[in-house]
Amino acid sequence: MSTDTKHEYATPTGAEVPASPGTAPSFVWSDARVLGYGPMDDRHREFYLVAFDLLTCDEDNALRALSAFEKHAVEHFSEEEGWMHSTAFPPRDCHIDEHAAVLASVREVREGVAQRRFGAETVHDLAQHLFQWFPGHADYLDSALAAWMTKRKMGGKPVVLRRSLSN
């Protein structure tokens, strides 16, 4: 990773996430993200909170925000990987690879901030990429895991009821 403020973050497939995304990600949790497996949905809400702290940190608290996000991500991903292994989830390898790629990027930025090679602007850039990455990850990989676990536990797919925000 270079020391300029715009970075490319590797995805598990080797493709690059563009430094200037074409679509604006959502930075707040909404019911649109609910997958129907309570423990996973709870972790995902937490993801939005700690990732938002990355987006809004300043130079004085960037390292703290990164450390908090890394702690969350390690716990979050470990929990999901435990579910995948304990339930013999078939497509777990690509899911685990995505987790590893995210953690590698987070650790690289945290180390750069700790060494004062990167500042808050780089942390904000990382947060933007996380918010761009997460919906696709959740919609495809996490939703498949949620459906798998619910089917094994309850015999069917999760049912998700979402609040309507229109009047």
C-alpha cells in the first residue's frame, strides 16, 4: 500500500475495489440489511457502528477506532467461521477468504497509523471501502450462511419482516 491517501484494497478474488466508487454506500444500519438469523443480524448492526467510527474519526482517535474495528471484525468473523465449520457449510472457503482479506487491509492500515505513515484520511478511505464491500458480502455470502443455519435448525428458510418507512 502506498502512503498517498487513496488506496486500492484487494478482494479475495484478486480484483481491486476502485478508490473512487461509482455508487455511494449507506453508512447507517437499516432493516434492509436484516438476514433473519438474529445473532448474525446483531453482529452486523455492531459492524455498522464500529465502521462508522472509522469514517468519523480524527487524527487523535484514528488508532483507537481502528483497534476497536479490528477487535469487532476478529470476533465477528470468528463467530461466522465457527458457524460454518460446526454446520459443515459447503461454500465456506470463499467466505473465509473474504474475511481474511478484510482483516489484512485493516491490520495494514492500523500498522500504518501506528507508525504515523497514514492519518485519519486513510482510515476514512478504508471505512468507505468497508461500507461499499459489506452489502454485497452480506447479501450473498452471509445470507447463504443464515439460510443454511436456519434450515438446519428450523427446517426452512429465515422469514424476514421489515418495517415500512413510508406512510
